[in-house]
Amino acid sequence: MNQLEFTKAFTALTPRQQEVLLKVLAGEKDADIAASLHITKETVRKHIENICEAFGLRYQQDHGLSHRPNLIALFAKYRPELFSRYPQNSRNNTQVLLSYYRSFELDLGLISQLDAALKANGCRVFQAGSNLRMAKNGPQQIYAELNQSDYLLLLLSPLSACSEMVTEEVRTAKTLQGSREGKPVIIPIRINCPFSLLNHDLRGYLQGINDYEWLKPDDTAKIVTRILEVILGSKRQEEKVVDSGLNSSTNQEKGRNLETPTAFPIVYALTPNYPPQPIAEPELPRGQVELASAFYVERQGIEDRCYEAIAKPGALIRIKAPRQMGKTSLMARILRRAELQDFAVVPLSFQLADSKVFTDLEQFLRWFCANAALQLDLPDRLAEYWNGIFGAKVACKSYFERYLLANITTPLALGLDEVDVVFRYPELAADFLGLLRAWHEEAKNRDIWKKLRLVVVHSTEVYVPMDVNQSPFNVGLPIELPEFKPEQVKELALRHGLAWGAKEVEQLMAMVGGHPYLIRLAFYHISRQEITLSELLATAPTDAGLYSDHLRRHLWNLEQHPDLAAAIKKVADSASPVQLESMQGFKLHSMGLVEFQGNQVRPRCNLYRNYFKVRLGNE
């Protein structure tokens, strides 16, 4: 369900259905809703069933009750402000969601002592571990609990640091904060996990948030004490905290990582000894950090075309490919080439912007300008150069022309990553994208705009209605990234120290195709002798296999959009390519799940076909 479909369904609800819905979003129980509206509980449940059906959340032989978490997920995505319409509930207990990835990586004493200490001090604790994430409707339960929680206690291990499901969890919490007065508050605890291991999106979401670090079992008691101090209020004397079995002498020990929490840094440190990240880096590494990776595979001719284009005045490069295909890695290398030519460089990822930024065009454009100035090491001069009387787009153009471009002596390469985020707000997207096109056209006539070089990165087809003369997506250099070819996979295997022949390459590609991230993930674990190729292939399309986290994230996203879930099931069940509605095909393609054959689609690889054929067949 997209924004337009959601809005249509919401406006079609009756006044009574909207009244019931707001109380459900506020966390009220059926009995309380019935009493306040002077109706029966059965009537409340019938209303909820009808509401779920209106949003496409009902299947044959299902009841509306089973889809409440999905309903909450939809509203957290499209109308998060409605969660604050009523108080969440009248509870007095602080609610904490204790999130960890795989318990075998962690010290179980830390989990159990955190749980016991919080409960002993009157908190309600909900544990979200791997078993729950793997369970049917598990992600929906986590989503619903996040909406009720005051705190998200996030235990980050090396594996969770690159987990796609954990990243989605944190993204959800950040989204909810905008409508719940900053709740849930996120408290990260790194478990033998350096900053550098966190994937890019996760570090972006946690940027500026104080965290704690656990290095050894002796740290457990100190960590628990610090967490209690944060959650239960200001620091207190030892006797004011209910004793939950902690050693009081240990609590008094000083530790640099525990006494004073640190904030997540922005700088990324390349760590090739760890698994490949699901999301690449849009920022340019600084200082001694090397951008080049031994595992980056060039696509023949594509990099050279981009390097040639970025050198041209007023250049516009459009990079489109499904998620995790290497778009951001290519953008980073284009910007690096520009930097080597003494360009000023500004990479921006819209994925890391707070959702409230997109609610108003002027607020969005001011955020955009402020971020560009920050990365150019220029002071914020919005108060001086922003004149809103002529409209936000004119003010933004003026700020770039009179201040940003005027105060640099070199060309400016501006890399815009995850532009898909803007597509979710059609009116804002039309204005912003039209602005980019106007800047590109200005470069044909005015020298100051010749300094600007744009790199625009997106996954989805551009379904924002726009005048063909105002769209930036029919000008400039278009780049679509293909999958790896067998010879590229064989070369990548060699770089991992694997003496593979055509047979092994063919077997792996028969399962995952030429998907860059899935190929690299396989090579990482096989080269470390953690799994064999035959073992990988036997379990790959299951929740017990190497790709379980990746597959569960896709399943979770599909469950938020029943029309897409039904579409991918249709594709997975068919032995030949099938025809889908154009929008469904575009969206599944942008997610990387299908590939086009003419106007028809088929699964991108057997990994997706086999997994969704079973999982969606059991839903």
C-alpha cells in the first residue's frame, strides 16, 4: 500500500471507525474502548476487523484482530502523528524493549541481569531476540511493542551491527519518536562491537546518541547500574536502587566506557575483516581511511563513463538500480574522483533525515541547504540569505547561488543518495525534483551554475507525476547497474582466496544470481571456513540459512504491503514470467526481488523464488 492508497482508505473510514482507530493507536484495550464509546467489545472488534479490511489487511479465514500489528505498522509509516492524539495509556510503569540479535554472541548474564534489575525497579520489560524475529508475526509484535515502549535498550554485537532486521527496528523507533514526544528513547550498548562495524544506516540513525560499551563480564554490573540511572531518572545513591543481585562494590568501580557514555561518531573506519555491510557508505572517508576496497568490482565501462561525465560543467548523473546492487559505492567513487580533481564534495543521504523534515517544503529545503553548508565547512547563514517572501524554491536557489556556490572557488559535486525517500511525499518531491532540473538547465546559460555537478541515486521508478520538462529523470547521464557476470564472480572468489572454477560459480549463481551483496556475503563466510558451498546452498532459502536476516527483512516489508506480498507469491509460484500491474512490478523490482523480461517479471534469483513460495504459501 502506497501513500495515495493509504490516504484513500483512511478518508473512507466512517467517523465511528476513525474514533475506534485512534483509541487502538493510543494503546487502549478493547474493553476500555467499549466502555468509553458505550458499545460492546464484540462491536469494537467488528469495527477493527472492518478497518483492517479497508487497509487490505484481511485474508480469507482471517480475523481483524490478527492484523492489529500490521495496522499499527501502516500508521507508524504514513500517519505517525496520530499516535499522539491520545495518551498512550494510563500506565505508571516504564516500558522497556530489550533488543538483542543472537544470544550466543552475548553474555547471557548481561541480558538476565538487565531484565531482572529493570523489573525489580517496576519496569515492564519485553525481550526481542532472534527467536521472536524469526517467528510468524514476530516483527509485527516488535513493532507494536515499540509503539508502547518508553525505552529501546539496544544490545549491539558484531552480527547485529550489520543486521538488516535490527536496522529496520531502529529506523522504526526513530520514526515513532517524531510522533511520541521522543519515545522510545534509544540506549545502545555495544557488546565487543567497535563503532566501525555498524552499518551505515545504523550509524546514521544512532548519530549523536550516547552509548555504553561492554567488553568483559566484569562490566555487566556497571552497565546495569548506569542503565538504571538513565531509565529511572537522575543519578541516585546506591541504596535508592532496588538490589537485584548486583555486587555493590563492583558498582562503584570507575570505567571510562561506562562512567561517561560516548556519542556515535560520523567517521567510518573500513574493516575488511568483517562481513560486508548491507548498505554502503555515501560519505567520503577522510584522513588515512582508504576508499578503495579489494572487493569492489567494476562494471565494464560504467565507472569510466561516470568519471568522464562528472568533469563536465553542469553535469547530471542518474544512478538507478535495486537495493544493495552497489549504487552508493559507485556514487562514493564518483565523488572521490571529483575530489581528486579539487572539486568541493557534498554527499547527502535522505534516508538519514528525520521524517518531520519532509512534512513541509520550506523546512525540507532549509534542512537541505544547512546540510550542504555544514559539509562545505561554511557557517549557517540561512538567517541572512534565506528570503521566504518569494517562496521556498526561489529562496533555496538563491541560497545556493548567492552563498554556497559564491563562496567556493572550485566546482561542487553534490551526491544525493536514497532519493526514493522523497518520492513518498509526492507534492514535495515534485517541487524538489523540479528544482534540481531547473539548476541543471541554469548551467547551460550561467557560469555560476556550471560549477554544480549532480549525482542522483535512487532505486524505484519515478512515479511522482511531473511535467516532462520539469523532471530531472529524462536528462543527464542515465546509469543502470547490472548484476555481476560469471567472470566477475570468479574474480571476486579469487580475491577471497577461493580457487573456484566454473562449476562452483555456476552453483552459487543458480541460487543468488549475480546479486553483489549476496555473492560477497557467501564468499566472506566460505573463505573463513564457517560454511561450505554445499551447506550454504542446502539452507540458503530457509530461516536457518546464511541469508535468513536478509530474507526476513524482505518478508517483513512485504507483510506491510499485502498487495505486494500477493504479487511476489504469484511470481514465485509461476514457472514462467508473469504480468503484474505496472506499479507492483516497479516496486518489487526496486526492492531487488524481481527482474523484468519485457513487460513481465520473474524472481531475481532462486533464493527469492524458493523462500517466498514456502513462506507466503504458509501465511
